[in-house]
Amino acid sequence: MEACAPGCGDPASCLSDLDQRHWENFFRLAWCREWIFRKDKNLDAYQDALKNSNNPLRDYRLNIMTKDNKCVVRIFNFVYIVTLIVGTIIQFSDESKFAVDMSKIGLTHVLKDLPPETKVLDMSQNCISELHLSDMSFLSGLKVLRLSRNSIRYLDFSIFKFNPDLEYLDLSHNQLQKISCHPIMSLKHLDLSFNDFEVLPICKEFGNLTQLDFLGLSATRLQQLDLLPIAHLHLSCILLDLEGYYVKENQTESLQIPNTKTLQLVFHPYNLFSVQVNISLNSLGCLQLTNIKLNDDNCQVLIKFLSDPIRQPTLLNITLNHVETTWKCLVRVFQFLWPKPVESLHICNLTIVKSIGKEDFTYSKTALKALKIEHITNRVYIFSQQVLYTVFSEMNIMMLTISDTPFIHMVCPQAPSTFKFLNFTQNVFTDSIFQNCSTLVRLETLILQKNELKDLFKVGLMTKNMPSLEILDVSWNSLEYHGPDGNCPWVESLVVLNLSSNILTDSVFRCLPPRVKVLDLHNNRIRSIPKDITSLEALQVLNVAFNSLADLPGCGAFNSLSILIIDYNLISDPSADFFHSCQKIRSIKAGNNPFQCTCELREFIQSIGQVSSDVVEGWPDSYKCEYPESYKGTPLKDFHLSQLSCNTALLVVTIVVPVLVLAVTVSILCIYLDLPWYLRMVCQWTQTRRRARNIPLEELQRTLQFHAFISYSERDSAWVKNELVPCLEKEDIRICLHERNFVPGKSIVENIINCIEKSYKSIFVLSPNFVQSEWCHYELYFAHHNLFHEGSDNLILILLEPIPQNNIPSKYHKLRALMTQRTYLEWPKEKSKRGLFWANIRAAFNMKVALVIENNDVKT
């Protein structure tokens, strides 16, 4: 059976859907329990609380999102309902671990290999025809069993005697004709509806089901005392399937209904309504009738059928599902219920046939507060729209809902109307609706979702004559605004405005109510919010999600803004000043934007870290990097860049300061410590060292051409040429001198190195003049560093004149070291000692090497 929209509070509508899964029925039970607490005073109390409320967000959630009085009452009891539902979810979450779904697989019998710990078993929509004790005895923990839509003809309840925890049993839509009873003390939900019972299948054992909450039954005939065994029980919902009900014409039956809050009666979907049953009720709160087919002749049968139930002062809500009727009969039903104590009438899936003509309707004083009609199908194609619309527009009730209908218009009431709540969702209304209508003076909430509205200016003009209007919902239309700045004629009382899911652009901010507190603009085409807005100082809640905004708006124009919803936009680099300019913000939802994780985003991330986690909704899961590719998917809380890489000034200082320090240091070294000289020395020595390391000693010796290379100052050349060279050459010692052996065209350094490499010994003539010569020091440096081979002793130091230590420059530390560590020959001033001096020099030369040199010469 097709499920209807909510009516009779929610229990009946939930229970009418017999094809839902077993876990959904737990929610049905919760709604049934909720109805116990739903009284007449709840609606009045809610309205008083709403009127005195100063919380615009609560107004928005409790009004914009509710479309009729039933929903309003539902929210009033929200805490209680949530408690029941959460408890049910927790309970069922444990059971779902042991749930087995074997529906729609063509079973002909219950399988024997089911897990013994099964708690929820669904075998609906199969071909099972019989149930035996052995099918269920091993499932000792079973709580939920669905066997609807099978072919079971007989059931013995004793087969469940080994299932002490069974709470939910659905046997609807079978072929049951007979049952044998056995008490199942834990049973809370029992559905035997839509079967082939001739009389109501009630056993005396049912009277022991003290926990029973829902009971579904079916029968083809009724007797007054059929339900007597359960008369003492207090049920939340009773479903009676009367599709096969038949009684002879002019014959009336009676039925005593036990204590229940909700009664649902389902009739044959294709037969004219002909049920003539006198129903006696106790404390019934909600009556729901499904499958009602009426014409002008049998209309009175329905009115008579309703006469007994509505005498009960507790029956405040009536729901009619799947109704096919003439316009004349529908008006008669309205007229019948108008003076009755019923407060809420809900008609779902209404089909109007034959004709629509003018019908007299007396709008007497009525207890009816809310009329809700959903899903109207009009099979009358030629009629007076004025006749049709006037019946509804002149109703003296508080709440009217007509949704999902082909209505193209609604006329303005002729006299000041009592309407406080109007809901015309999913009609075909245009911009002409309620233009110049001055009789809706009490209207507080107007919902025009999913219509054909196009001009925002005309919508504002429509509200001009509604002085009490506080809530307006025109979402899911095609609204645009192209008018001038600040000339939209909105009513000043409007505080909640829903403009979502339209085609509005940035210009919408030039046409908004001056005192609006809650503004919903999500799912439009807004690219930016102008900064020069001056008329939204009262705005507290702003929803601009699903637009094309590139940045967070400042609060300069929204002094009172406390809640901002701006997710799913194009914000890549949000301003970090938002939290500084929006001091009153209590909640912001800005996730799911394409954040560009660069240096500019660091300040925004830091500002988020400084506010409470309750303020930033969805943090950190909804805040992730989109660009660059290397950071894509990274949560913003895990995105880190160093202060140095993001601060240009700091980066410049970090680079410039060390460079300056280095430059100053180098300058000092160059000026005071002669650093360039040392660098040149190191460079030349390194190159020479590399060449020498790769040449064996034997090969080096084969390249020797001289016994000695003499290094001296030019100022000491006279002594060298007159004394030293002649004496050495007299002993056949070949001498290398720079003035006769340096190769023209080569650099001085290269010549020095070549001479040292081709000489067996290096003689250095030390004197104060030598100290002052930079080239002499080069020669000394290269000769000292073992140029030919490790361990070779190739230096001969001759001290021509004494050199005071304090006269040796600091940069010549090598000379200082040699004079303190190496033995040197001192040129004697006395001639008598010079013989020993020459003897020591001759001894320093290895004659073997001398022979090698001579042999090399012979070969050459």
C-alpha cells in the first residue's frame, strides 16, 4: 500500500506504510509514543513561545522548515522524540550485528542453517506457506521477524514459545485464515493485517500482551465485541484492514475500539465507500482513513461513518488518504467537520472528479485550526477557478496548506482573514499572487516554495499589505532582481526570509527587508557581497552556501551577524580579518571551499586556531587544501609553512645580514690578514699536490734535471752569484736559477713549480730581504709541502743574515714554523769557518741522485 505524507501527527502515517523495513517500524513506535504527549495546549503554548522568542535562528528552523501545524507540534516535542529515537537507534545498532536479510529470494520454507544468535530476521516477499516449531526453536534470541508477503495460510503461535525475546512480528499480506493462539509476553508489534480472516483474529491470550503497542488486523465482517479481549490494553496504534469488508445494504454493524491513540482504517481502493459501522471509541486522538471513493450519492455514508468518532472530545486530528471525490461531496465533508471539535484535517492524494461548481459554504465558528491538502489531481478541466479558490481563501482557520497541486492562483480573502500560516508549496503561482491584497492582516508565515515566481520586486510588493508577516519562504523559484537600489517595498515586520535556490545575483543585496534577522540565500548566483550595504544592521543569520563567493564578507554592514553559513563557494584565500571585524559571530560554516594553501592562508588558519572549536562548524574535516596539487586534500590544520618563507622582509633581512657580515669579515681578512694571498697559495698548492700525488717517485726522479733550485731575494743576488753558485757548480752540482732557467711565456708561479719539480733540492737563502719578498715565500711554501713524495726532505735553509722573529710578517707563519722546527745553515762571517759550511752543503746532496741526473742527460 502506498505510504502517505505525515498526517494525524506522525504515528498513523508511519504505520500506514506496511512495506518498510523492520527497523523503520522502531521509529514508528517512537512517533506513536510521542503522540501520547501531544495535546491541544501544546500548539497554543508553542505559538506563545514563538511569539516571545528572541532567537531568530530558532524562529528560522521552527518556522521556515515547518509547513503545517503538525510539524510545529512535532518540533515542540523535539527533545522527547529525539530521546526515543536515539534509544531505538542504539538498541537496533546492537541488533543489526545479528541481522539476517533473506527477503525476495524465493524461499519456500525457513532455512535450517540460520545463525543461532540471529536477532533480526527478514524473510518477507518469499513463497513460504508453512511455519513449524523447528523453524524457530533454535533462534532463542530472535527479536524481530518479518514474514509479510508470503503464502502462509495457518499459524500456530506456539511455534514461538522458544523465542522469549520476540518483540516484532509482521505477518501482513499473507493468506492467513486461522490462527492458534499462544501468549508471547514480550510482543510489542503484531501485524496480521491484509490477510483472509473472516472475523478479527483476536484470541483471549492477546489480553496478556501487556507490552503490545501496535496491532494490525483484518476482517470481512465486524462484531461489536470482537476486540473485547484486549479492551484493557493501552495501545498506541491499531490498524484495521477492511478491504474485503462486506455487509448487506441497509445493514449496520458495530465495533467497540479499545484504548488507543491512533486508529487507521483501510478500505477497498476501487469500491465506493459503503462501510456502515458504528464505532465506539475511548480516548482516540487520531483517526486515519485510507482509500475513500465518493460520489454525490454516497457522500452521506462517509459523513454518517464519521459522526460517531468525532463525538469524542479527544479526537482532534483526522487524516484522509487516497480520496477520490466530487467537488460537491468534498465541500459537504468540509461543512460537516467545520463546527465539530476536530482541530486538524489532513487530506493526502486527493482526486477531484466530475464537475466543479459553486457550492454554498457557511464559515461558522470552528475549532479547526489547520487544513492540509497534499497531492491534488483535478480531473475536471473546465471550471470556474474563482469558485474553487474562494472556498479555501475564505476559510476562517489559522493554518492552510495546499501543496503539490495544479493551482495557478489563490484569490485574496474578501474580508480580513484569520490566516496566520499559509503554505502553497509546489503549485504554479506567478508574480500576481496576493498583489494588492490587504486582508491578510494576521498572516505571520507564508511559504511559496517551488512555484513560478520570477520578480523579487513584486514579491516585496506583495508583502507590503501584510503587516504581521514575519516569515516568508520563496525558495525554489526563478527569482531575479534588476531594479534600482533600496526601493523594494518590503513590509517592515519581516524578520525571516528564505530566497534560496533561485537565480539571484549580487544585486539582491539592494532589495532586502530592512529588519530581516534570518536570511537564506544559498544556491543562487552570488559572486560578491557589496561592502556598502547599510540596511541590514539587524541581520543575525546569513546563509550564502552554494554560491560563487570568493571571500568571506566583513561585518561592517552586518553589525549583528552571529551565524554565517558560506560553505561550497569559491573561497580560496579567505581574509584573516573576518574574526576581528565580526566580534559577535557565534558560528561559521565555511568548509568545502577550494582553499589555496599558500602563505596568505596562514593568517586565516592562525585566526581559526584562536577561536573556540564550537564557533567554526565542521573544523577540521571540511577544511582542506585544493591547490597547489602537492597539498591537495591536506587538512588546513596540517598545513604549515615557515615564517621565513612567507615573510619577505624577514627573508631579505635573513639573506642580506649574513651577506653583509660575510662581506665585512672578508674585507677585514683581506685588509689585515692578507686573505687573498693565502687563497692564491692554497689554490696553487692544491693543483700542485694533485699532480704530484698521481706521479710515482721513480718517475719524478727520472724527470730531475737539477741538483738544486735556489730561491733568494734579488737584493741578495750578489752573494748567490758570487759565492753560492760558483762553489756548488765547482762540485758538479747543477743549479736552477730563475734568471736563466725560467721558460719565457709561462706564469711565474708555473715556472716556480716546474723548477721545484725538476730539482732534487731546494735551497732558500734567508735574510731580511727574503722576508720582504712575496715570491720568495711562494717558493718556500711549495717546496715545503712534500711536493714530490711523502717523507722526502728536499729543503736546505741558508741563513745569510739574522732575521728577528718580530720582523717576520704574521702572514708568513710557514717561515716562522720552519725556522723554529728545521735545522738551517748559517753563513759564517769568519772565513775560517766557511769550509765547514761548504762541506755541509755538499753532504746534503745525494750522489746517487746526481748519477741519475747525469744518466738522464746522457740519454737525452
